[in-house]
Amino acid sequence: MDTIKVHVNDSTVDLPVKSTINDMLRHLQIAPKGIAIAVNAPAPGAETAVSREIVSRQQWSRYTLSDQQNITIIKATQGG
């Protein structure tokens, strides 16, 4: 099976090619409630510069991850 490597919160994870954000969360056994996902994306007009973008929850099942992509999982916390 062909795989890709993605970097999730500074850890490297092997996933099948064409994995989506939902696939990654299942693989990592992370419940989707209370989290946000940020991914690296090409900066407009730049060949090598990268920016971060939040992927809306509605897109998680359609957003296909790329080899060597950086992903940040942001967990909501409570406190006072």
C-alpha cells in the first residue's frame, strides 16, 4: 500500500495515499469534538512560502492530505 508522511503537532505519521483529515483523525484515534485543524498551504503568489489555514469541519471528509504536509490539531480547553 502506498503511504504518505504528514507532520501532526511535531510528530510524523504514516497514512495511506489520498487520506482525508477524517481518515487521519480516525488513525490517530482523536475524537473530532472540540478541535480545529490548521494545515500548511501555499502563500498566494509565492512558490516556496507557506501560510497556515484553518480547514472547516465541513471540509474534513473532502480535504485530501499531501505528503510532507504540516498539520496542527488545536484542542479547545477550559479554565479560568
